[in-house]
Amino acid sequence: MESHKTENETAEFEEALHRPLEYMSNQMRRATGWWWLYVLLGLVSVALGVSALASRINAISTLVAVFAVFLLYTGAVELVVGATSRRISGLAVVAGLASIAAGIIMLVWPGITLFVLAIFVGVSLLCWGIYHIYLSLTDPVVKPRAVTLVEGIVLTALGVLALAWPNISILVLAVLVGVFFIVFGVFSFVAGLRLLDLHHQLKRPGSKHEKEAHSTKDSAHAA
């Protein structure tokens, strides 16, 4: 088992060394293959946001459950994508684990207060905002970058608002969470569609990426 794994890693290293453009194209194709997870995440998030705004949540336990489920699901998505794609850095895995841990803590914390809940919400929004700003500046698959950057800025602003409002009411916090869900969901849905389009482009024979890769290969053989 270990020998087979080592052989695969060696073959992958040789591909990256001798055919870098082809290797990058394969990695991007693998990463964009998870487009449906982001589309599903977007739909679930928007549904939770609309429900939170329409139901006017006035019970802490209900808001805790809704937000905890969101953290668990979002964390699982990031963890799956981060663990199965070498293109994604370890930061995605860390973000996924942190989100799952926060969701579990919220679910098992007996008698959580509104103040503590507001802190959880604020920190979570702030972390997701900073994370998306980072992705907009570093991730080559994220296009258009401005869309992800705006998402990160909006989420960061919502997080700062939650943390700067110590006497926030349950209704206001529910509205804040609902808006967060909708913003996050819309951007996730759009990102998923963008990844789907990019995935089809990478799979298309004679795509720009493949032409560049074959051109590099021919030049190497000629040399």
C-alpha cells in the first residue's frame, strides 16, 4: 500500500517537473470538479438565510442550532475540497476543521448566552471574511477575483458589526445571521457556476491549457 502510494507520488512529481502546464491543468480540473458542492452550499445557505429572516427567530436555542448546522456543513465542504485537491493549501483544511469545531462547541454548550453567541457569530463572520479576501488574492481558480474580494469585505464588515455591538438583541442577531447566510450563499452559488464553466473548459479537447501544455512538451523534445 505504501509502495503504491510512493509510486503515485513519484509519478506526480515527475509530471510536475517535466510537464508543469499539463500538471497544473490536471490539478485545476480536479479542483473544479467539486463545483457542485459550492452550488449546493449556496442553495442551502440562501434557504437558511431566508428562513432566518422570514421566521424572525426569537429563541437563542433555535439560532444556535441554525448557525451550528451552517458551520458544520460549510466546514465539511471546505475540508473535503481541501483534503482531496493538492491545489488547495492546508489553509482550507484548517478553515474546515475550525468551522466544524465551532459548530460542535455551539451545539454541546449548555445554556449559551446571547453575548457568547454574538461573539461566536462575529468571530465566525470575521474569519470567513478574511479567508475569502485571502482566496481572492491568492487562488488562481477564483475568477473574477473582485467578486470574492467583495464577499470577503462584506462578511468581514458583518463580523466587525456583530463584535462591536455588545448589547445586540436576539432579533437583530438573527437578522445579521440571515443576511450573512444569504450573502455567503449567493456568492458560493456564483462561485460554483464559475467553477463548473472552468471545469468544462479544462475538459474540452484542444483547450487553451492543453495547447500550452503540448507546445511546451514539443519544445522540450525539440531541445
